[in-house]
Amino acid sequence: MSTFLILVLLVFLATLVHASVLGGWRDRLLRMEVTRPEPTSPGPSISVVVPARNAERTITFLLQDLHEQTLSKERYEVIVVDDASTDGTAARVRSMATRWPGLQVVPAEGQGKKAAITTGVGRARHAWVLVTDADVRCGRERLDVFARHLGATEDVLVGGPVRMTHRSGLPGTLQAEETAALQGATLGSGIGGRPVLLNGANMAFRKEVFERMGGYAGDRWASGDDVFLLERIVRHGGRAGVLPDQKAAVEVEPEYEWSGWWRQRLRWAGKMRGSRSVLGLVGGLAVLLLPWILLLVTARFLGSAHVGMGLLRSGALLVAAWLLWVVPVLRLVGAVKRTWHAPHRPLASLIALLAFAIYAPLIAIVSIFVRTTWKGRRV
């Protein structure tokens, strides 16, 4: 067996592992859709914490959604933590609070989202805290579904679904497909009890556990309130999971400008420098590097191919490797779209996957040397 054939075989095995992991996530999603039992207990009361900075344009819509919840008003409170906003965010919340006793706005004790969350947790009256971003929307049953799940689980950290509002055009399509793939990884791994990701726009945790492990104390990274909290809780022996019910989902808007899209992804990539999860870092590198390794090996094959059995074996393995890289992603995204009751367009998913394979390594490299700004602050 030639050295090159061994290399091709190793690449094939890597894509086989990739396909096996993603296939497992997809199967869990599809099984959960039809087998997930409905909790019968009403569950605990919830403190909803909303860190907000310059959210004047969106905060009213979110608070209207939270006010219209089917969960009894006596069983939840909403704490908006104003992170030094320079617009009318706090004023809008105060005007609504005059007619809603369960709503309050407080100033953040410190700077940044993590300080705002910590402030909100300190003010929370209930045992469970649900963190939600100030620019999302949600359905009327969200808190009731969360409460019932929290009352039936042994997890101390629970991630909820996140959907992206569909917008036409290339930026909206790329972001919607990327969100679906990330949700596939989050929910698929989380249903198995080992979530690899969570989204800070929709996550709940026990207040006592957060405070006992020190919250975000010692965390110098401006971003990563979700990933780092997941890592810290797991390190302290806590269980983490997900709530895959779409009634508990929040809906986010895409970035409409390419500049905002670029800054957002730089911020996401930059926080990975602070990750202490070896498995997470290895998995992230595999996601970034696998398609490029495939491309380089394929280019080598095409540039030095000679007729013979070795050519046939190498060619067949490379074709299979490409299929094992592409098809499981498309099938996982399709499963997520099914839970969203949204149409699945495989061609759009394929284009987004190829685009991600190109821009993700570039963003990862740039994030090592460049710190971007977010809502007027360097992160």
C-alpha cells in the first residue's frame, strides 16, 4: 500500500467519524420529535434576566412577548439589566413597568454582558434563571414549556432552541443555514446529555449553582457567556442538557450588513481563545480543517494520478470522503428545518456549507490578531 493511499484512507476515516457523529445527532433530533414525553408537573417559578445595551429598537417587542406568556404572572419575573445604554432602553422598560409589577430595570454592576447577567442573578427571587437576549422574539408558551421541563430534569443548565428569522438575499440565507447547522449540533449533542454548544440568547440555570461556582468570576473574556458557563458547570460536576421543544424557542434577526456579520463572527471566533475544553478545541479545529485537508489531498490526487488499481481505490475513497463530509451536514440541517416546520433547500444548505468552509478559517485566523467592537465596545 502506497503512502498516498494510506493518507487517503486516513482522510476517509476522518470523514467517516464526522458522518457518524452528525448522523447520531440527526437521529436523536428525529427520535425526540416523536418520543419526547410531556412533563405533567407545572414546574418551578422563573426569573427571566435580560441583559440589554442600546436595545431601544427591540426591547419593547420582547417585553410584549414576555408579558403575554401563558405562564401565570405570579410564577415569573422579568429583570432587565441596563448595561450602560446610551439610548432610551431603560426609559422604555420603566414605562412598561408602571403597568407590570413583575417587570423591573436595574443598572448593571460592572461592564459587559457577563456583569449584566451576574447583576440580574443577584436580583432574582426564584431558583431558576432564564437568560434571554434583548433583541429576540418568542411565543406565548415559552416560559410554561421551560418551567415544566425544568421541574422534570436533573440538569442544572438547560439550553433552549434558537431560530433565525428568514430574510431573502445572500446574507440572510447564509446566516439562516449556519444557525440551523449550529442548532443541529447544539440540540443533537445536548439530547445525548453532552451539549457541545449553547446559545446565550436562550438558556436557563439554577441560581444556586451559578452562585456557588462563582458565576463568571475570573473570566476576562468579554464574550462567551454561554460556552464558558457550559464549560464551568461541567467542570464543577454539574449536568447540562437542552430543551428541544420549539415552543420554547426564541427567534433572532440576521445581521443585515456585511460589516455587522463580519464583526459578529469575529466576536464568536475570538471567544474560543478562552476555551478550556480540549474536546471542544479539537472538534472546532476538525470542523475548520477537514474540508481543506480534503481539498489538498484531492488536488494531489488529480495532479499526480496514474492509471491502475491504486488510482481506482484512491479515487473511490476520495469521492466517498467528500460525500461523507457534505451529506451528513445537509441531512442534519434538514432535520432542524423539520423541527422548525420550515422548508429545507439542500442547494442553499450546500452553498452555505461551502461558503462556511472558506470564511470560517479566515475569521479564526483574523480573530487571533484583531479585536472587534460590539455595541460601541471593544471585545
